[in-house]
Amino acid sequence: MATREIYLAGGCFWGLEKLMRSLPGVTDAVSGYANGHTENPTYQDVCGGTTGHRETVRVVYDPEKTSLDALLFAYFSVIDPTTPNRQGNDIGTQYQTGVYTADEDSHRTVERIVEIERQNHESFCVEIAPLSRFYPAEEYHQRYLEKNPSGYCHILPGEISSLSKSRVDPGRYVRPPREALKKKLTPEQFAVTQQGATEAPYQNAYWSHHARGIYVDAATGEPLFSSTDKFDSACGWPAFSAPIDPGVVRYKEDRSHGMHRIEVRSRAGGSHLGHVFKGESEAPGGVRFCINSAALRFIPYEEMDAAGYGNLKDLVK
């Protein structure tokens, strides 16, 4: 199958280009200027703030080796979508975030992912539009952080490293439409995953469950946690020390019920899972992911191959 393209504006293009180059299935990434109203702009022109161009990375990828979903979720995990014309310390119209598409199929995928990502933020300022024009940036901007390893980057090296090692492609676990979810899930599962409800403690399927295997999103089947990272907790809900892959969960500030907590949501499904707590004495490493059983489905180790999760068996000790 031929390669495909997506155009991502995420602040200074140096870091985003390096990130995209590091992801499996990406065959090329080019820094440039997109969707402005002038032709053949220079870096100085764009920095002047009058061209309308965004610092953008053209990402070329092999859809047989990675999904557009994976690229988009990686992108959204390293940008701040709540701030217009700014990322990190960089301020100006050229740093406006945006996703620009070159074909209708890509645009439909982008709109589906954006619908999920909007749930994680009170405001959402990312431009979503068809690509109108793109000009490669000057040669000294290409692979800038490879040429200048100590150069500025608002995307942390640890984020790039973690995302480059991702084992779970979210494109395999597309969220069904809401009406389909109502039919697929039990009333309790729907209330928890789609409406943010909390099940009763101690009276749920996996609180004291100790079998070997993985726990997946009840709504999409995306792998979320391994039995290796599950531990006994007095809270009355399943407790995990870490997700099976750092990229499979999203975090959102939660100030409901007069408390300040961090909500945990699934990446591909946008399902409410529970909350994460730090500084927990009973938790390995001090971190406890407190997760509703109703948000999960358990796949026994012996059935992982047949269920399509055989590539993750090494993560289940």
C-alpha cells in the first residue's frame, strides 16, 4: 500500500519532527510552513506573524505499519491544546497548533480522534482544517535536533523515548458509536465508562482478582493494564501500579465532589476508568491507579493469542 500524509502543527517544529521520525511506521518527516496566505515564506517572514503560516511537520507514514490514530494520539499527548498561538515558551501565531489533512479519509479520522480528545480538556484551540498549502522550511531546520542535540525543544526527551517504544496501536481499537456502545455494554459498564459513574467498592469483578493476564477497555478492547502490575489494595477497587503501555491512558483534572483528583481515561475509547493517586504507602512506587472493574474486561494469559493480544504476552510475568 502507498504511503499517506498528515500535517501537524505543534509549536516549534524541531521537537515535533524528531518525535514523528521516532515513531514506528513513519517514513519521513519534514519541517515546514502551512496554511498561510503567502507563497514561499522564509523563516523570518513566518516569525513576523503576518503570513498566517504555522510551523508544521509533514508526516509521511506507512499505513500497514502504523495507523493515523497512533500518530494523532502521540501528537495530542505532547501538545497543550488549550492555548492559542503558544506552545511552551514560544508565543506567536506561527506556534498555533493545528491538524491539516490532505484527503477525506484522513479528515474523518481526525474528526473522530478530536471528538475523543475534546473530552479531556475544558477548552480546545487546535485548528482542524484541510491543507491549503505547505512549504518545506530551510535546510538548517530539517533534522535540527539531530544536528544540534542540545537545541531547544518543548517536547521532553523522555516523552519522545516513551512514545517511540509504544507497543499498542490505538487504530486497532476504534471506539464504536454511542448507540452501539449502549448495546454492547451492560448498564453499569455504560454508566461508568461513558457517564463517569463509580461502581460500589468491594462488590465488583476484579477487586480481589489475581489471575494472570491483561485487562482491556470494556468499550474498545484496547489493552490497559497487566496482572503483573496489579496489587492488593484496601480501597475496594482494582489497583495497578502502572498502565501496560504509558500511552494507553489519558489524564484529566477532576474537581468534582469537592475534591481535587486526577481522572484516568482510556486513550482510544475516551472511557472513564477511575483515578490515579500518588504518595500511596501501599502502592509499589507510591502510585495507585484506582480503576473501576466495570471499565475493564479481563483476558486470561492462556487466551491472549486467540484474542489477538499475543504480542503482549511478554509483559505478563
